Amino acid sequence: MSGEIIGLHHWFNSPPGRLLLAWEQARYDELVADIFGFHALQLGLPGLDGLRANRMPQRWLALGQAEQPPIDRAEDLRAEAVMLPFGPASLDLLLLPHTLELSPDPHAALREVQRVLVPEGRVVISGLNPWSLWGLRQRRARLSQWLGLGGDGFLPEAGEFIAPGRLRDWLQLLDFELDSVSFGCFRPALTSQRWLAQYEWMESLGARWWPLLGAGYVVVATKRVQGMRLLEPSWRRAPAGASAQPQVARRKRSTP
């Protein structure tokens, strides 16, 4: 597993990796800016500062044992996705940038997410789309290797790529409600920075005409608790006297 983590981090230094990382950074900045609470955690991928636009007072970066932080950024704690050092219902926001792809048990990791999030807490998950143009090139490379024809894969050998639809089903089984799914990086699977720049025009077309084929995706989901009803702030409730009709006491007439 440590080799897969190193491979993924190394791939993010390549031209397509930097392109995907820049797109994900912009999406995280937009998505977490208006999520409020007290405690937020990013689990993995220190090259992405997923909480920089969030305003919660406590924001942490947790890395696995095999991950190394960049020189200009230190981790706050060491933790694995399948065993988080937090009590039940203690986090308001949890970010998983490519964390499930690197986890030996993504189902257990999601169960941990469900355990540590408060009711109505949010989880933001990003991953590589196996049904994108980049994913299809990776499948072709694996087939060539299996047939003994050689060839290198385009994407890193980083565990199992999880399709967005499959991830949605896993989340729903844990009583999460899907808020949004974003796709990005619609350019062909190219390794040259120059050629990637030539196909920048495909980003706007892809977002409009083939949005499900983006190379990367970001999912936002909310933890729901059955039978729980959130109370509205007191300032939203109208004063009791404003709507209630005055009760007039009537004396019962005595029968002569």
C-alpha cells in the first residue's frame, strides 16, 4: 500500500496530475467555503489544501503512516481512514481526497466517516473516474500488459478506482444524502503539458455535453439521522401572540 501512495503522489507532479490537482483545489475551495461548524479534518493528500477556504476554528490535516507532508506544510496528526482517533459525532466536516482509492478497505473507511461525523455533518470525497477518457486509457494499458504486449499505464496504480455511481450507493447505505457531484478534466489522456494546453477548449464542452466522462470527480454528501428533526432558530419562529387568537372567557349562564 505504501508503494501505491507514493505512486499517486508522484503522479500528481506530472502534467495531467497537476491539471487534476488544480481543478480539485478550485472545487474544494468553492464547496467548503460556506460549510460551518467547529471541527474539520482533511484525511490524506497533503498536496491539496482542501480546508484553506473554510472558516471553522479547528481544521486539521491527518496523514497515514506511509504519507510524507511537503516541506512547507506539516501534518497535525497521524491517522488511518479505517481507524480515526475521534469520538462518535465529533467532526462537522471531513475531506477524503483520493483517500478511499488508497484505503485497503474503503467500506470500513466510510463507516468511520459515518461514525465520527455529527448529524447533518458533511463529507467531501474526490477520486479518479474509471469511466473517463483517462480511465479508459488505463484499462487499455492493463489489457495490453495482461496480454504480454507491455506498455505503461496512464494513471497511477493506486488501488481501486471507484466509480461515482458505486460511491453513491455506498453512501446511501450508510444514510448519507448526496448533495452534489462535480466532474472535471475532460481533455484527452495526454502526458505533455503543451498538448494538454492545446485541448483546454474541451473543458467547457465536456462540462456541457459529456459531464459524466470527466477524469476526476468531487462528491459532497450529508449525514442524515432517521427520526431526527432540526429545530429552527428562535428568531425564525413568530411570537406566540402574533398568530394565536385571543381566548375570551365566557361565563356559563345559569338556568333559571
